[in-house]
Amino acid sequence: MRESILTIPVTDIFEPKCGCPICRLRDMLEQRTIEYIMGAAMMEPDVRIETNKQGFCKVHFEQMRACKNRLSLALMLQTHLQQIQKKVMSKQSVFEGKTAKQKRVSAVNNDCFVCNKIDWGMSRILVTLFEMYTQQRDFRELFAQQEMLCLPHYDLLTSLCAEKMDKKYQKQFIDACSELTVKYLDELEKDVSHYCKMYDYRNTGANADWGNSKDSIERAIKFLTTR
């Protein structure tokens, strides 16, 4: 399988061998989408129709708020709020059922333009990843050399491979995913346990050896949530 516009991004994501590669993939897509929506795309009518309808989740609102262009965010919020006024919280017509407004509110609360774009991009890149795993020995080796897979992305990969990957390689792929996840989990549990033990008065003092445990809480949260 030759390198192409599809395979090069996957190879680039896996080269660092630091942390979960699928988290890196998600972060790359997320960053590009945030930059896109906070840039010139904010004034594109087709994009604004979608952002007015879908809105954003808390995580992506915070990332957008951290960008320098606060006016772009304010303009999107303005028309999104107006959309909610007119289409979601408007007075019920006589033809609406009792739960129609509740369904519209739930739809807004559970939607996000950025999340949808990330999911769209992930679904296509992961198909390429599965193809590369079945067709490239070098990529299988690169996959096995990763530091870890977080728990949600272990679940994602092993669930999707059943329908997206050649059956001949499914067991090998699942075993490789399991090895990356279990190995990191074992190390992480030891670090968190060591962190807890360091609060015993017998382990305090100037020469206390915290080992790799000081950031174990943050690493455990990221392993369990991808964030």
C-alpha cells in the first residue's frame, strides 16, 4: 500500500509513540476544526446554518473561548440563541405533541458542530488505519510500538475492527490493542497506588521517593476519559 494523501496523516500521528495515538488523532482533528470555525468559515452561510442548529458542547465552547477572536464566538452565539428562540423554545402549536419541545431542547443539548466534524473525520481515517494494518507490515510494527491506548479508544478500535477490518487480521489487531492497554493499565495502577502510599507519614521527608507517581492522577483521568 503506497503512501497517499490518506495514509500520510495516519503515519504522522503514529510516529511520536507517546500517549494514545487515537487521542492524538482526535486532538489534531479537533484543533483543525476549531481553527476552521473561528476563522473565515464563521462567515460562510452554509456553516452558520449548521452551527446555528447544532451549537457546541462545553468542551468545545471552552476551546473556542480560549481563541483570540472572541467576536467570532459572540456572533455565532448570537445567531445560535436566536435559532433557539425561534425554532426550539417558540410557543407550541396546536399540532405539537406534549413532548415535541422537550425533544427539540434535548436535540440542542446533545449536539455539537465540532464533535460531529471530529466523528466524521475519525470514521474515515480509522478505515484507512484498518487498511494500513492489514496491508503494511511496517505499520503493524509501528502500531505495536505505541506507548498505550486509552480505555475509550481501545473500546472504539476493537468494536469497529469487527466490521471494518479483514477477518484474517482481526485477532492479531485486538491482541495488539489489548497488550497496549493492559500494559499501561498495570503501570498506571502501580503509580496511583504508590502516590497513595506516599501520604503515609512513614514515607514523608526530604528524601521521599515519589517515582513516576506525581502526575498519576492526571494520567489516570486521561486514560479513563481521553481528556
